Amino acid sequence: MPLCELITKAHLLKNAIEVYSSISLTKRNICTITDSLVQLMLVYISTAFKASFAESNQ
């Protein structure tokens, strides 16, 4: 295999790895953001439920 071809293939592989790692990083960030939003919603719902429960008890 000529050196030029080897360098080109190595370069393409490097680019593919960089693209893949950036995509997986974005995926992880989206999952983290979604998890945070779900947790916030759960806290909000439970707080609202507790408030309405406390009002109905009075």
C-alpha cells in the first residue's frame, strides 16, 4: 500500500472517529438535559400536589 493512500485512510478514520465522538457527546448531553427536565417536572408536580393537599386539609 502506498504511503499516500495510507495517510489518506488514516485521516478519514480520524475524521470518522471525531464525528462519531461528537455525535455521541451530543446524545449524552440531550439525555442529561431530558433527565433534568423530567426531574424538574416531578418536583414541580409533587410540590403542587402537596400544596393542593395541604389546602384541602385546612
